[in-house]
Amino acid sequence: MDLDNPVLRLCQEGMRAEAEGRPADARTLFRRAWDGSGDDYEACVAAHYLARQQDDPEEILRWNREALARADKVGDERVAAFYPSLHVGVALAYERLGDPDRAREAFDRAREHLPVLPSGEYGDLLRAAVTDGLARLGGPQW
């Protein structure tokens, strides 16, 4: 993460607030990042983190879809590793909203993007989320 970028710095501070159990502070920092975003990349990152701070599944879905739309506009390697997480977020929101077909479709889209993830904890976490989600919803396994 480029900490010379003020928007990304706010997102890092928001992640720290999350880790320290300060969700209200995290939400404020992520909202400031969103409000301060100057391009689609910054907006994608801020929306991605804002989605994590929502309680309402409709809002989780809205912010993840916003992040996906912004990632599509960026369309380069800076956002490649976001796609699995964004699609998992969409899938979980659809699952909470009682729409298993759309949830399964989103988990499958996440699965398509898994090869870009690095090995390690982050990639393992997302791979497990996709595997578990598809197993819960009766989707294709790999």
C-alpha cells in the first residue's frame, strides 16, 4: 500500500482502528478516504473497506458493487488481487439477503480470480471462504 497516498494512508489507519476494536473510528476513516478519493483506484480501495464496516447486508452489497465497478474502471494489476475479496463480499451479502443463486454466482466469480492471489494467509483465507461458500450453496467445487 502506497502510504504516500493520503487516501490509502486513511485506509491503513482504518484497518488499524478495526484491529484495535474501534469500528466507529474505522468507519469514519474509511468514509474520509471515500470522500477524498480522486480516482477510480482510490475509490475502489475506500469502497472495499467501507463495505466491511456496514451492518446492513444491502449496504455491504452496495459498497462491494461500487468497489467492483471502480476496479473494472481501473482494469490493471493494482486491483487484480481485490477481485476475489470483492466477489466474496458480494456473495456473503447475497447469502445474508437470502439469494443463494446470486451468492453462488458471486462465489464462482471469486473462484475465477483466485489464481492471482499470493500464497500465504490472505490468499488461504479467501480460498477457504470461496470453498466454504460454494460447499454451503451447492456450487461447483474445484
